[in-house]
Amino acid sequence: MLEPDQRDALLELTEICKTDPTTDWLSENHKIRYLRGWNWNAQKAFEGIIAAEEIRAGYEADRITREEIQSCINFNCYAHLGYDQCGRPVIYAKLRNIRIADVTL
């Protein structure tokens, strides 16, 4: 359960997100994750969301194929969790499973 000031920050972020089509689809849980990361500062959380979306767009993460990341998959550190509301794949990196000794550059 959110504290009153946290609820206010969530409402503020929700209003800010409505102004941008790249963020107006975000779930409440997604917004709360960013708010926690930015100490419940709605403006900074929004800027973090925008930066993350720009990185995803720049890397074309929605176009990555299994073949392109097979060597990473072999490390047993990634899990495909499904798709977000825009149809983009959701990949979770379990970095504790990676063995640095197996990494070749």
C-alpha cells in the first residue's frame, strides 16, 4: 500500500505520462517501479522512463532475434516473460546466473 505522498507522486506521474504517447500506456506497477527508483520524484521518474524508451528504440530491442542472442541464452541468465502492452518482448536478465569465466569478448 502506498503512503499518501507516494500516491500523490503516482498520480502526478500518471498525468505527466498522458502527455506523451510513448508513456501513456504504462501500467501502474511500471510507474511505481520508476518512482521507487527516483525516490518518488515524478518528474525524474518520467525522465528515466523516456531515457529507457529511447535506449530500447535505439537498440531496436523489439527486433532482436533468438539467433542474435543465442550465446547469451546459453549462459542461462535470460528469461522471456512474455510481451508488454505494445507487443514488445519482455526479457529478464538474471545476472546472478552468469559465470564471468565463460564470457569471451
